[in-house]
Amino acid sequence: MKSSIIIGILCLIIGGAIAYLQHNGTDPIFTFPLVIGSLFGAGLGLILGAIGGYIGKSQSIKRKELKEKLSEKVATETNQITENSTENNLGN
């Protein structure tokens, strides 16, 4: 959610800056196309931010699962090594 809010705010700032730069001083600055453009920019920013958040969350879940699998594998290998060394010591 943080990324979608940040991207939405950035789109609004960029849209506002472009509208201000195109303003010639005779017309009112808050026109209907400006409002539509701002809403479009905010919506686009929220969509892009949500996609970015979804991708980031799925990657973190995959990393966590991989870390758990690796820790299980290391634990089982450590147990096998310990059992083998114990059997060898008892056998001698």
C-alpha cells in the first residue's frame, strides 16, 4: 500500500507541475481537463503501485519459503552427520 500511495502522489505532483507549466495566466488554472487528468494520474499511480506491491509481496513470500526449505535441509543433514558420527564412535 505504501508504494501505491507514493506512486499516486508522484503522479499527482507531475500532473500538477505540467498543468502549471502550461498555464498562460489568462485562463483559470483549475479547469475540467485538469481535474480529469489529475484523477487519471492518481488512478494510474494507484494501479501501478498495487502491481508493484503485489510483485514485492510475492517475492518476499517466495524468499521466505526458500529460506525455510534451506534451513530444514541443513537441519536434516546436520542430524544425519551427527547420527553417523555417533554410530561410528559406538562401533569402535
